[in-house]
Amino acid sequence: MGMTPLKQAAALGQSIWIDYLSRDLLQSGRLMRLVSEGVVGVTSNPTIFEQAISAGKGYDEQLRDVRARTSDPKEMFLELAVRDVTEACDQLREVYDAGIAAMRDAARPRHVDGLVSIEVDPSFAYDTEATTAEAKRLHALIDRPNLLVKIPATKPGLPAIEDMIAAGHSINVTLIFSLQRYAEVAEAYIRGIERLVAAGGDPSRVVSVASFFVSRVDTETDRRLDELGAPPELKGKLAIANAKLAYRHYKQAFSSERWEYLASKGAMTQRCLWASTSTKNPAYSDVLYVEELIGPETVNTLPEKTILAFQDHGRASATLERGIDEAEALLERLSDVGIDYDDVTETLERQGVQAFADSFEKLLNGIRTRALAA
């Protein structure tokens, strides 16, 4: 196929994952076709599973079987999700194993792909103990080395993240919006790795990503800019600036002497992952949040529609470290016109948690209904 945009992004150090999982994607062979084109990971969340399970009848046979054992819709969901995520892990295992083999031959730890994510119950987002217990349960149910369990980056989520890393589990930290919270997430990961190493554990199989939700930042900021009557040229810029400044912190956090010691023990850095990268505003390019965020040691998880758009007309170049001074200046200018950055990011976190909780409740209601009809 030659150097397609996906493969060009990979050559620049960025891994492209797909942010969708369904039984049809797995059984039709579509996931493996995407892998052949350069997709090297899968993420999912309650909204994605709700869409997948409500579409068609692909889950009805298993639902009939599950219904004979339990009437609890969450337990039904977990059986459906565990099957899909386990199958996705198995389909991507070759990609993961190749990354592990490459790391053994490297002078220092690199990164692995072939990873699949499943999220803890979003209703636990503000409950540290429940989050930790559910994360442990998911890792036990899906006993695959290339599984990532998603934990939201709420304040109560941070100690759960650290504890899971310290126990040697791989974690996708999700719903990150602010630079301050990202700094706390990176610190939780590093502390977790330090505890794991101090206890004699092996950090070389612990994988983590820090997932920034990108386009939602522009959606909320643009709405506020319109209300303020601010200059239109300020719109559609904060999300990318935010990600660029986060990546700068990533490079600082994972180049210190403190980190170098952990890397010498085999620890991998916690890569930044750009999520929510489909373009919401039709006035913007449909590949805006792909083209502007390409850089080494990063991940971008995309809807299939955005992957196809990027393959069709995207351009891959190393953009992530360009315009850092402009990014800082933008935050100052937004503040000058009345945009409260902290309030924007706090609002987005609160809304994100609620949206996932609502989707999960809708999912469970839908499973309850389908199980009765199956």
C-alpha cells in the first residue's frame, strides 16, 4: 500500500488506534484489515458499547445464554464486553508481542501497541475503592497482557491509578482535560512505578496512556467565546494548544533523573493519547485533530470515519512540537477576553463523567430490554 498517511504518522512515532469496538468489527475481519493499514490498538467506553449492542442482533444469541444465568443487566453487559475485548486482545496479540520482542532488543524501553481498553463503571468515578476493585476485577476477567483498564482522571481516580500501577496492572487514564490534572496523572503513574520497583516487581510489562479529550475543549470554549462576542480567530484553537502544552510536560516528566532510574529497570513512559479527535464543528477540517497533533511517543485514537478521512486526504508531518510559544500566548489571550481555563476544564470533566454514566445507564436499560426480547 506504500506510505499512506497512517504509516507516515507511525514513521513519525505516533500510534493510531481505533476508538470503536463491536462484535461485527471483530467477526467481519474489518479490525484486522484496519490493522494491516496501520491501526495498532482499540479503545472503548460505555457510549461505544451502547452503540454497538443496540445496533442489529449480533449480541442476541449470547444474551439468551447469559439471561439463563443472571438477571443483573450489568453482569450481562460484562459478559458481552469481556467476550469482545478478549477477542480484540487476541486479534491484536501479534502486534503486542512484536513490540515486546523489540523492547528486549532495545538499549532502553520503548513502547508497545496491540492494546485494547475497557472502562470501569463510570458511576464509580468519584469512589476510589470501588474503582480499584472494579479495575482489578476487569483485569482478572480479561486475563490478557495487552489489556488496558480505563480509569477516569478525577481526584478520587488518582489514588486508584497509582495503586493499580503499583500492583503491576496496565491502565488507560481517561477523561483528562486540564494541564494541572495531567501533571497529577503523570505523578500518580511515576509513583506507582516507583512502588512497584521498590517491592521487587517488574515494570517492563506495565503499560499506561494518559488520554486527553481534545475536541470537546474547543466545543465548550467556542461556545463561551460566542457568548462573550470575542474575536472569531480565537475559536478552534485551545484544544490543540492544550495538547501541545501537555506534551511538553510529558517530555519534562519522563526525562528527569528520577524517571531515568525507573527506565533503567525496564519501565515504559506513560504516553499521551489524544481522544475525542473527531471534528465536531463542520467549519473545521475533518482531520484537524489528527494533523495538528502528530509527534513521537504519542497515540491518537480515532473513529473509523476519521481514520478513513485521514487515509483519504490527511497529511502527516511532525506538528506536535510546533507553536509552543503561540500555545502559551493563546491561553493568556483567552484569559484576557474572559475565558476561565480552569472552569472550562472542570466543567468538561464533570460533563464527561456524567455523559458516560448516562450512557452506561442507557446501555444497561437497553440490555435489560433486549434480554427480555431475545
